[in-house]
Amino acid sequence: MSDLEDDDVPQLSSHALAALQEFYAEKKQCAYPGGDDKYNVGRIEENWQLSQFWYSQETALCLAKEVTTAAGEGGRVACVSTPSVYQKLRELHREDLAVYLFEYDRRFSIYGEEFIFYDYNNPLDFPVNIAHHSFDIVIADPPYLSEECLRKTSETIKYLTQGKILLCTDTEPYSTRVVEGNTQHLAPNG
């Protein structure tokens, strides 16, 4: 009877098992990339439950160029909830910029000291080494399209920036009022 029981246990073929192992290895590599690839946009997959939607390569490049120009050589850049812009800046090997990623998703902690855990619900909760008005430019894309999220994110922006802001949002009625600055529309692909 034990032979019959053993026959009822489903088993994968050697090809299926190899494919499954390869799938898990690729999934692990995407979740925790290392080496030179770790800065590739999209290398860490979007998590829609965290309201993450990565920019396309073209948009990330366009925004990275705008940020680089605004920061100037030796500038300091704060990327607030914009991991794909951070990745693009680092992918371009911008060694002449100090770039920090303020992000809720701890998978980005692979970027070491450049990763700052950020929760918009606690907009001014930073490590002591993040000083008031210490960034030449802040680029931010609030994770949610709500006035509350934009208001709290704007507290972060105002604390961090010396004056230059690149706000990526589709909440213009709120953003103009909350950020209190001149607005300019940037359309990377059109």
C-alpha cells in the first residue's frame, strides 16, 4: 500500500523543477539586486500596494537631466518618493552630485546611506544628518493623489529645499496652493 501512496504524490519533472528554481533566483535578484545593475530603472519591481508606478526610461532620463541642471556641479539632490529618478541619476554615474532617496519601500535600502526611510505621514521625521534647507533641489512625486498627501509631502519639500523644487504631480489646484511657488509644466513625451 505504501507504493500506491508514493505514486499519488505529485512530482515535478527535472525540467519543470529547473525552471521553477530559475524563476525563484530571478525573483530574488529583482528584489535585491546588486552590482552595477542595481541602479537600472525597474530593477526593483513596482509594488502597486505601495502606490508605486515607475517612470519610463525616457521620463526618468528627462527628469534626471532637469534635476542635474538645476542642482549644478557638486549639488545636493533629494529624491522624495521618486526612486526611478534616483536610479537614473546614479545609473548615469553622476559622481559630482550628492543624491539621496527618501522612500517608504525598504527594498531601496540596498543604496546604503543614500537611502532615507520616508513616510509622508511623518513628514519631518529624518535622521539627524539631514539638515534644514540642505538640498539644492528636491524632486518629489507624492505617492497618493490626495490633498492630505500633497500637504504633508510639501512640508518635507519645504524643510529640505534651498528653493528649487521639481514637483511631479497631477494635482495642480492643490500643488500651486500648497507649495506656494511658480509652476511650470514639463511634458517629457509631448
